[in-house]
Amino acid sequence: MFKRLGGLLDSNEKELRRLQPLVERISALEPELESLSSEQLRQKTDEFKAQLEKGEPLEHLLPEAFAAVREAAKRTLSQRHFDVQLMGGIVLHQGKIAEMKTGEGKTLVATLPIYLNALLGKGAHVVTVNDYLAKRDCHWMGPIYHLLGLSVASIQHEASFLFDPDHDSGDPAWRHLKLINRRQAYESDVTYGTNNEFGFDYLRDNMVLDLSRCAQRSLHYAIVDEVDYILIDEARTPLIISGPAAEAAQKYHTFTKLIPRLHREEDYEVEERVKAVTLTEEGISKMERMLNKEGLLKAPDLYDPSNYLLTHYLESALKAHFLFRRDRDYMVKDGQVIIVDEFTGRLMHGRRYSEGLHQAIEAKEGVQVQRENITLATITFQNYFRLYEKLAGMTGTAVTEAEEFHKIYNLEVVVIPTNMPMIRTDHPDQIYQNEEAKFRAVVRDIEALHAEERPVLIGTVSIEKSEYLSELLKKKGIPHEVLNAKHHEKEAAIIAQAGQPRAVTVATNMAGRGVDIMLGPEIAAKGGLHVIGTERHEARRIDNQLRGRSGRQGDPGGSRFYVSLEDDVVRRFGGDRIKGFMEWTRFDEDTPIEHSLVSKAIENAQVRIEGYHFDIRKHLVDYDDVVNKHREVIYNERRKILSGADIKANIQSMISEEIQGLVPSYLAGDHAEEWDLEGLANEVGTIL
């Protein structure tokens, strides 16, 4: 592993050295472009397009195009791309992933390759993690594109907007965003939107009955912001458009009544590592007796094929009762079960668990059981984003997942150096025997830092944990903000203030992601923003993202993670061994362990969990690759029909192929009496 990592670092250094001459060429053009008027700068776009029409490769235009974007940013935003940002832009243009630390200006970096690739007139997409960022980045970067003569739009769940500096919407926050329709947004040179919106629009376009109602153009070039979250964390959840299926609510209620009668170990076993529940022999017998009493068993054996539907309800109910927890995996709000994103803590309105699991949870929680759905159209994020001619991504944490990016998306990761040296102090983990002792230590640390007037950002893994910590802070009289990634716009404003004196901010992993935390006056002299992690996440890069909120652009800062032996990651992988060691040494529960061996054991547990999740995602994409071939054929044939193409020859060719395939089966043998002419005639009749 270390050899592979060392090789990766060596190749990264070589790649950065290769980029340096190109960066110097861009910088050498700066005086020339500074001397141009705004109109002459805009005319550069027409010159570039004319050169492309004559067959000039895009790469040849890169230095001058990047220099033009840098000059436009200086004039409109008073921001000049650093040399390391130019490097990031080149990497993104090459169709790779640029790993850039938090606060290094990824939003500004994206304007460089997006402008260059939009010159081809095929559209360029910037994919963000939420609607607020899609709207903010369009409005924020819009003046750069507009000065250079390109149109830029944002697609939202409810509406679409075009950036127009001559328009006044009346909303001071979004003054220059003009309402447009979906198709107009996609016809713009540059389009910002979320992964969900782009993916669902693709599926909807392939369900229309009239091609004039399609919104998207062909998928040309995309930059995925927070690429690890969208292409890895979100990849396990396919996009599905569904319709209602047959009613079966009563069965879910029946199983909700029966499941609590089972006892752990005696009737069922929970395998936490793979998140599975299985019935024991005793449990199967008990369930058979209960189902027989309810009159539902069609054969004495529960796993007889005639009881197939019952086992479907049973498995959903077992998972709902013993694996899924309220306020951790889902919330009940206004009589509805709403999924909580495990990576962000965000409520996922409109999303439902599949295969009856959502209905089983609804029955368990005593809310109305909604009808199951049948899938009308589906695609995984892996296969949607692989439809683009060229794909690139940027994030603060990608190198730990470099293997997955390469194997599934054929994307290389290049680590871009920071503009200023990183001086944040990352303290070793403190490990406690139980969760209560851990949170007592967290509150003590917050109290001490608050007294020093130093800002603190506390990361939690769930809404449940952030609300528990909030209660503890209230008891201590420490004023604080709690962010659960529910209201992106409001939370962005709060997180931006998290670096002010005495600010205490409790946030789930994704709350305010994409928003920089600026340090208040004199905070740097006091040590900067201190980040506290209340639990290790399953993925190391989620922990690294939390740490990365501090120490941006050469600012001082600190970070520390607090871990308990009752935490999910530790418990699932070897927590009992560490606990045994602590009990043997008779550690007081308020005395933490700070030892590199224990920290290493936890990191090894994270590596194993990452490997497990990678296998799940790999299997998902392998399965979807088969479905994808079918999907491509059906969608292509469907478009031909809708476009009015003459498909007579196509159909005749299909019929001919089918009949040729039947002939060897029915006319086998050398003698006519061995042939089954009647069977062949029947099959051909069926086809025709």
C-alpha cells in the first residue's frame, strides 16, 4: 500500500513539473491582455471560435483562453487566479480530478476549463452538491462568462435561471438571475446544476412522447464539484423515476406486529459489519407458527417458492426493526418517513428506500403506509456521468479513493499544491471507554476554547448526535449554532461566520460544504479555528474534509477527533479488543488513550470499511453495465421512432435475424422428416 502511495506521489510530482511551462506561458500573456479594452477582450471569444472552426485543436488555445479568463476575473470580481489555480484548471481540462484543499478557490478554478470547453458550442456543465451552490456559483461567476460573451444558467429543482446583468429580479441576493425554462438553461453555453437534476432530466428526456419536449443537448463536458461525494458516496443510490404499484399495506402492518416477538441471538442474528439480519432455525420455526396462525402461510416451509412474497415482507421488516434507527437513518416529520443522508446528515425529501423497506419503516413508525412503486426509468450516477464525452472533477479529498476513480471512471487524481503552506496542527485522537465520557470531554474542550474567545467548529455524524451535543452545550450555557444541512442558503451564511470570536458551530458533515470560513479579527493570533470531530466516519476522506475546514490559505488552526469504543466504526472492527485492554489497565472512564497504535487500528478499520463499500459500488456498476447496454439500445431506437426516421428497414433486419436464429433449432438434421416445420411456422407467426 505504501509503495503504491509513494508511486502515486512520485507521478504527481512529475505531472506538476510538466504543467509548469504551460503556467508560465499563460502568465507571460498577462500584460498583453491587460492592455485590451473590455470589448476587445470579449472579441477574443469570437477569435477563438473562428480558430476552432478552422480545425485548430482546443489545446492550442488553452494558454490564451486561460489568460483571458484570468483577466476577466480581475476586472469583474477583483480576483486573480493564482498559478496553482491555473494548474488545477489545466488538470480539469485534461479530464482528470484535481484535489485542491478547502479554501483554495475551486469555484474560481472551474471557470478556466469551463470557458475553454464551452467555446466548442456543445455546452459545459458544472455539477454541484445542492441547489443553493448551483445558484450561488452561477450568480457569482456569471460576470466572468458574461464579459467574455458566453451565456450562463442554473437549473434548480423548481426553476431555471439565466445570469443577465441588465436584469433586476427585485431580490437583492439574486439580483441578476432571470427566470427561463429548462431547455433554455441547457442551451446556454455554461449550465450549473446538481447531480440529481442533470440525471433526472436525462431520464425524463428519454420518456417524452415528443422530441421537442427534451431539455438536454448531447452530454459534452462536465466538471463535478465535490467529486468524491457525488461519484462515490452518492453512487450507491441509483436515480429512479417510478409509478405506483399494487396496494399491499396490510401485510406490512402484520409483520410489524409479529417482528417484536422475536428475540436477538435466539431468533435472529445481526451482522453489523455487512448490515444484515438473518433468522436462526428457531426464529424460522417461530415465524412459520405465527404466519400460519395469521392464515398467510401457503406451504408449511417459510422458504417454499409459494411463500416468496412473504419472505420479501419479512426481510424488509427485519431490516426496518433491527438495522434502521429513527433520527439516525431517517426522521419522521409531518406523518412521513424522510431518509437522512448518512454522509451529510441532510434530509432527502422525495427519496424512498426501495424493495418495500420504506413501507416497512412506515408501518413500524405507525404512519400511513404509502403504495410501493414500480420503476419506470433508472440509471446509476456511475453510468450517467460516463455518458459525457469528457468528465473532470475537483474536491479537497480524492487521493484516498484514487483506485476507485481509476477503475470505475478512468479518472486520474492529481494533487494540486496549496498557494500558501499548510500550518494547521492536527492533534492525535483521544479515545474514551464510552460515549458519555467522550461527550463530556468534548464539552470541556469547547468550554476552554470558548473562554479563550477562539472559534470552534464541531463535526457530528448524524442529526441525532448534533442535537444531543446541543443539549449538553445548552446546560453549560454556551451559545452555539446547530446546522443539519437542511437549509443550505441560511446555513451558508452561518458557516461563513464560524471563524468569528467565540463562535461555536455544531454541524453534520455536509452542512455548509462549499462555503469558506473566514477568520475574524485577531483570531489568527489566538490559534485560528479549532475543529473537533466527535466520531470517526466510515471513510477517512470525510474526516479529512472536516479537518480541512480549518487552516485555509495559510491560516493557523487546529483539529482533534474524539472517539469512544461504542462508536460504530470502532465497534464493528475490533472495539472489544481495545476495550479489553482499557479494562485490563483499569483506565478511569474519563481518562483517554492517546496512542498511535490505537489510532492506527481505527484507521485500519476505516480502510476495511472503505474496501467493503467499494465492492458494493463495483457490483452495482457491474450489474448496471448489463442493464445499461439494454438502456442504450432502447433509448436509441425510441429516438429514431420519435424523430420520424424510416425504421422499416431496421424492423425487417430484426425480423430476418430472429428467423435466421430459429431455423437451426427447427430444421436440424439432414432429412426433411426430421424437421419441425409446424413449430417453425408457429414461431414465425408469433414474430410477425
